[in-house]
Amino acid sequence: MAKNKKFFYCTKCGATYGKWQGQCSACKEWDSISEEQETHNQLGEGGAKISFVALDGKQDLPERTTTGMEEFDRVCGGGLVDSMCILVGGDPGIGKSTILLQVTSALAEKIETAYISGEESIDQIRIRAKRLHKEKSNVSLASTNSMRDIVTTLDVANPPKVVIIDSIQTLYYDGLDSAPGTVSQVRYCASELVRLAKKRNFVLIIVGHVTKEGNIAGPRVLEHMVDTVLYFEGDRGHQFRILRAVKNRFGATDEIGVFEMTDMGLSEVHNPSALFLNDRQENVHGSCVFAGMEGTRPVLMEIQALVATSSLGMPRRSVLGWESSRLSMILAVLEARCGLQFSNHDVYLNIAGGIKINEPGADLAVAAALCSALSGNSVPNDAIVFGEIGLSGEIRSVGQSENRLKEATKLGFTKAIIPHRNSETKNTIQLKTISHIIELVNLFKND
Ligand code: TYD
Ligand code: MG
């Protein structure tokens, strides 16, 4: 017998409680507990016995359906897999609906696809399709937010092969008391849709909004339910967008796809390094090219630093696209190990183009940009930099150095400032290997 039970939920970590409390005991977040209601089914007896098998055995590689958009396929691990569930998160207006409409219409050329929107009317979607010149594609379109109707439509013997739900926060199941977008609605609707996708064997792509803190709205459990979580990132002031796989049961995580927003939707960028370095000015001090890795892909990015005399008692430290604690660390190492003075200077650090860098391999490039900005001497135009910096000022090696150097050579760079431990390479690029930060600082010395 199903019975409705009220309970309390932490909207941050998903922990449940019998009564309300001000702070979540599990994740220590304040004011995150909200009242929820959920249908509980009594777990009866009579389940079938599970038969275990050996770990070693024959395995079939999943068959992939490619979408025709290479960058999208890449983040999915090489294409879509049967009954795969994908969650696409991102800020409003970043282009989630646009990319999914493009993906669906590309797929519609070979398989049956459906696009269900709870956010926009049929007219709005048609206008977008026209703009993308995809209005003739064979996509089945619907605008609804009734979970009951969606399940009735899809729980059939031959549902469409790919179903897009835009977005999970707009769906509403009338069996629950709470409003659309609440934790229990989002949780319930998502789990039912995932269950249905596995049962009826269709690919499910769910759009999820992102909260101020950058999480997909709703509890973290939403991320656990699906096979793949993709985040659509980018700065609305810039043209390019990055689709990043943060979880993928069918492929590598950290893989990125790069797109550029144009008048006719998102176009794929096959050579992101060239795009990111497009507006780079030559011989400017405070600028440095970092050879980074995004998943399996090397990407060159420009790091810019500005060091200006400060009149403030506590000088300003401003960072865009990188961790501010990591900047503080590098400044501290430069001060303590090399005697540089930043304490009476404001420091601004920016990754050009609005991209974000997550790897510590950028330390050396950041340090080079800072030294260059402070000394007024520029980093050679045709040089790339990478390496991690330790607290004692030692330069630590980074992974995939060969790939980074290869990308640099491909884009016409002829010099590389890299960790000593990465010096073994087949690449013919001119190397300057360093093992301590002081060697980098000496490169910028004014004699
Ligand atoms: P949209 O896909 O609606 O974003 P989301 O679903 O993530 O909220 O993207 C909307 C933005 O993209 C909007 O600001 C207009 C812009 N855009 C273009 O620049 N070119 C286009 O061809 C399209 C369709 C949208
Ligand atoms: Mg949208």
C-alpha cells in the first residue's frame, strides 16, 4: 500500500530528517532543510534471487550512435549509448536548449527523436528551429510539463529512440503536493524518467538548471541517478561555450567540447587553441601562453597578469578563471623564495576569453605572467609555459607533456619553459627546463 509521508530534506546534500532543524548534521549547511513529501512503497517480500557471476567474462562494448556533432559525441565518450541518461546543466541563456535542438535535429536524420519542452511554447521552439535552419528536420515536438502525460506517452512498446526533457525543474507530477522545481518533484520526476529510459531502452537527455553556487538545482542525487553529467560553461559576454563531462559512465570525464555561439546556433570549434589565442597581442608584458590539458585534449590559453602599485592598506587580489587561493600561494612562494615584492601592489589575474583553468600545471605560467608584469619584461612571443610549483619553490612535473608540446608546435610556438623533470621529449621545440622558481625569476631580471 502506498502511503504519503512527510519528512525533512537537506537541499544541499540530500540527507533526510524526521523533524526540521536549522543546520544539516551531515553537511553542516545552515538553513538548507526543507519540508518534503514522498510516496513510499512498502517493500514486500517475494523478490527474485540474484544470481552472481565472475568478474572475468565476455563483455560487449556498447554500440554508439553518433550525433553528427563531433564535439558533442566526444564529451559523451564517442557517441550515445542505448538507454543512456544524460544530464545537461548550465546557467540560463548559456545555450542548452540551442545545442540540444541541434543535436536532436541532427539525430532525427537517422533515428526517431522527441523534444519535450516545459519551458517554451511550440512557437518559441519553432522560431529557434528556423533560426538554426533546422525547421525541416524530423523531430517530434511537444510542450508540456505534466509528468503523468510524459510517462503515458513514453511508456509504450516503441518510444522515440532519443528523448530530450527541457527542463527537469519545470516538470510536475500531480501525485506529489509540492510545486514544480522543488526537491521532491525534481527527484521523483528524474528517477521515474531514468527508470523508464532503462525499461524502454531510449536515450534520455535531461536539462537541469544551475543554482547560484553552481550546482544543478535539486539534490546531488540527481547527478547520481544519471550516467553522464555535462556542464555547459561559458561567459555570456564571450562567443565560445564549453561542454564539459563531469561524470561519464560510458567514457572519460573531464573531456570538453568547444562551441562558438553564432547567429545560426552553436558551431563546433575543432581547434580551440587557435580560437583562445586569437586576440592575443604580441610583446605585452604580463601575458603568457599556457599549454593546458582538457581531458585528452591539449589546449593553449593566454594568462594575463597586471601588477599595479596600490594605495590600499590591503592590496587587491582579483582573479578570473583561476582559483584565488592558488594565486595567493604563488605570490607567497615568489615573495618568500625569490624575494619579489607584491605586498604594495594590486594583482589582477585573468584567463583571456573567460575560460576556467583547473589544473595546477598552470602555476608556472601564472608565475611567469606575474614576473613579467612586475618586471616589465615580456615572455617571448613564441614560448609556451607549463609546470606545477611546490611550496618550497620547486617546479614539479606535469602529465601529458608530450601532447602539450605537440599542440604548441602545431600552433607555431618554438620555445617552451617547462619543468626539468619533463625534459625528455621527442619534440624539437627549444626547451628551457627549470627545477626551481628562482630560475624563472632570473629570466625576467633587468640587468
Ligand atoms: P538557450 O539555448 O535558450 O539557453 P538555455 O536553454 O541554456 O537557457 O540560448 C539562448 C541564448 O543564445 C540567447 O541569449 C540567444 C542566443 N542565441 C544565439 O546567439 N544564436 C542562436 O542561433 C540562438 C538559437 C540563440
Ligand atoms: Mg532553455
